Amino acid sequence: NVHGPFKDANILRAEFASAMSEMYRTEVPLYGDLIRIVHDINNASVVASANDELIADTAALRASAERLTLERHGAIRLGTPNELQTVKRIFSVLGMHPFGYYDLSVAGLPMHATCFRPSQVSSLDLNPFRVFTTLLRPELLKSEEAKAQALALLGKRKIFTDRLLQLLDIAQSRQNQLTEEQAKEFIPEALLSFSWRPVAAATLKQYEILKNEHPILADIACFQSAHINHLTPRTLNISAVQEAMKAAGMEAKSRIEGPPRRKCPILLRQTSFLALEESIKFRKGLSENDAGLIEGNHKARFGEIEERGAAVTAKGRDLYDRLLSESLTKSVKASPEEAEVIFSDVFKQFPDEWKDLRQQGLIYCEFRCVKKEAIHSMTQDDRLPLLEQLISEGFVKASPITYEDFLPFSAAGIFQSNLQSSKNTSGGPELHAANADPSGFSSSLGSEPTDINSWYSQQQQSSLEKVAWELGFTVA
Ligand code: OOG
Ligand code: NI
């Protein structure tokens, strides 16, 4: 019987994220170096931006260097609906829920994804840890042999311990809560599912067959765990980190994914250091008698950084997608430096002043009432929407809402650069015909991920309602 207060999910998530980070730093020491670089640059950026009106205005950037560097996401790749459903239960105990559907077939990858993250802004503020989680789509594999081998391996493996499954049952019977004592056990048990195992579940031959179909398939199906493949701290200045990575001798991805550098950051920019070649032991054969092991190599794990900007509306996202595809088309044969110029040039069509972005309905904002005195003596100017007049007369302040989610094409670029041999990294992913299957994903997950657009627009709307209430208006 369980007594006593339950562990707070926000605290449990923070402890889990920090244990995962420690695990990953031990597994991939280069990640520790990356964290130090990011921390130094964030410190400098926070100092430099303290008096910068433009930056101080951005909700996206209201954070201390400590909190910023703490912020990180991770990524895992799963093989079966059952693994996805169990991972959903693990994350639910940590206060993380599925947000958004990502179709990675746009980049020719046989998978789709969601992101598990906190659903309340207050929880994100306490600890914003999130995990980009992809699921294999066997129906998109071309080779029947590779597909059969992959499904056989996946059908046999057990990536969750019995004790973890027991703890999940206990939590589920109590609104996903655990006692302090159970939580202590839960963290290492859950981490095991995401840790690196030095012995593969596959033979070298199986690994080769799967890798030949797609390197990502080998990574998903040949191992005993759903190893975390990267962790990502957030930075205020991704371009500076990219330079510092190169200066420290790290092999950085040649292009930063996402929108080009701008005055008013939008969405998400990402870059990574490339995956390391690691030695791993493969099984000689799959029967008990073939107990021997063979040395081999695998490349999967890397470190990434992200710079977050404002969340864009559906209209803003359409514009972003259009400019992205225009930039990609124009830069097919370009070097990374030329591509940067092309992107900046094409993206001139995306307004770069907060006021314009807001007035044209391209971004989501949080509105706050900052002054109430003399509101009744204000005469309404018919040429302006009321909200804009309230902003220009200093009653209301608008801050862009931080984008908390991901971009499928950028994700594909991150995937791609970590799949290819490191010498061939200048080319990003190519655009493929989309082949999305959101309802297939929902049925694998056992529920529908939250729609991200509704989530941001709900946040904007509730801030407006609060402003209206404080100023004594009614909202339409
Ligand atoms: C996931 C890549 C996507 C991101 O930040 O966009 C991702 C993966 O490589 O498994 O993490
Ligand atoms: Ni990532």
C-alpha cells in the first residue's frame, strides 16, 4: 500500500532530464564539451542583451543562462506501436504528452513522429525537457527481406524492464503519480530503456541487410534499447556556437537548419556535431550455441543545439514552408556559404519587425496589461484595431510566444547529416512527395497528439481574455 505525498511530475521530469544528461555525457564525452561551449556563449549573450530593447522584448529570450543551458530536448527512434505506447506511459509520469504529428517521408525517411513535452506553459517554465520520438513505418520499406528481418528483431526485443512495467502499472492506477520512493526507482529503470548497450541484438549480417535498406532502419531495429541519439541544449546565438564548435575541432554540420539568421527569430534553428563512429559487438548467430561476439561499428549518436524563436500562425507557417522550399530549390547545387546567402535573400519576404509580424497575423503573441489609468478617457481611433491602439498607447504589451515544437524538414536535415559518411555532409535532405499518415500514427500511439496550432492560439486567446477583463472590455 502506498502512502504519503506523491512526487511532483515537474520535479521528477527535471531529475530525469538531469540524470539522462549525465548518462549521455558519460556515454558521449564530446557532448559535455558542447554543453560547456553553449554555456559560455549563453552567458555572454545574456550579458550583451540585458540592455537590448529588441531582445528583452522577446518572450523567447527571457531566460537566464543557467535555465537556457538546462533546456534540452532528446530524440529516440522506436520500432513498434507497443514500444510507442509504453514510452507514452513513461513520459506521462514525467508530465510529458504527445504534441504534433511530423511526417518524415517528406525527406525520404520511413518514419513519422511526435514530440512528448509538458502541456502547460507553467510546466515548461519549470522544466522544458521534451523528447522527439519517431516510429518506424515498415510499410515504407522497399526490401521485403530487410522488412522481415527488422520486424523479427523488433518482435523479439524487450526494451523495458519488468520492474519499469510494474511501476508504470502502479502509476497508472494513481493518475500517473509515484511516491518519492517509487520515483527514485523509476528514474534508473526508465533510463535503461534509453541507454547505450555495447552488445547488439542483431548479427552483423542482419545489421548489414538492414543498413543496406536504410541506415536508420539498422539503428532502430538492431539494438537492445531505444538509445537516446542526441541531447540538445538551447542557445541564444546558434551562429556563435557553430563557429565555436568548429574552432574546438568538432565536426559540425555544414548548414544550420531552419530559417536564416534574422533580427526577430522565428521557429527553430538547429545544428549538430556529427555522429561518432562507435564500436559495438554483434552476435555471431542468433541461437544459444552461437554465443560468440564479433566487433563492429555503428554511427548514430551526436550532439545538437537549438535556438528558439517565435511561434508562427498557420499563415506564418505557410509562408515559411513556401520560402523554405523556394530556398531549397535555389540552393540545390550551392555550397553551404552560397546557400546561406540564398536563404537570407529569399527570406526577405518574411517580415522582420515584431510589429509587422504581429499586425500581419504571422506570429502568436502573449498580451499583457501594463497600465490601466486613464483607459476610460482614451478615444477609440477607428482607423486602428482596438488592440493595436491599446498597444500603441501603452496599455498593453505584446510579446511573441516561444515556439516549443519542431520542424519536420529540419529534423530530416539533422537525421541526414548523421547518417551519411562525414565527408559528404554539404547536401541536405531532398524534398520528397509527402506521404503522411497521421491517423496511422494516432492508432499506433493509442491517442491523437495535441494539435500545436490550437495550443498556441489558445495561449494567445487566454492572454487576450485576461487583458480584456483587466481593462473592462468584452472580447468578441
Ligand atoms: C531525430 C531528429 C529530429 C530535431 O531536433 O529536429 C530532432 C532523430 O535524429 O532521431 O531531434
Ligand atoms: Ni533534435
